[in-house]
Amino acid sequence: MQQRNGQTKNGTPGQGRAAAEEQGMTNTLWRCVQWRAGQILSKVLFNTKTEADNFCAQMHRAEPDIFWRVEPVEARLVWN
């Protein structure tokens, strides 16, 4: 049973927090694609949509003239 401070009843620190943040394994990755003048300049892969959205938001603040698109990708298309 998890306590409020992130420790379990047996006193192991961090297990409660790690278990709460851990997400089930999926077959979907999230790819951020950088577009400029109709051409792909860069691609970055992320495990979660939240990570990809945060990355794209940061990049848009840094360079607002470059468009980033977030798209789901099946893992089998990335790795054999």
C-alpha cells in the first residue's frame, strides 16, 4: 500500500511514485516531425504523447516559424 510521501508500507522509498508513473507497455510510439517549406527536416521519437506534445511546445516557443507535427507510429514500423 502506497503512502502519501511515495514510500510503501515496508519502507522502500520511491516504489510508490515509480509505480504510479509507470505506464503499460504499448505498441505505439509518438513521432514529432519538423516541417519547413514542405520538407521534413527532423524526426524525433517519444514513448508517450505527453512527452511529444511537451517537446513540440518547447520547440514552437524557440522557433515559432518551424512547424512540428505529432503523429502516432506503430513500434513494429520502427524496429524489426
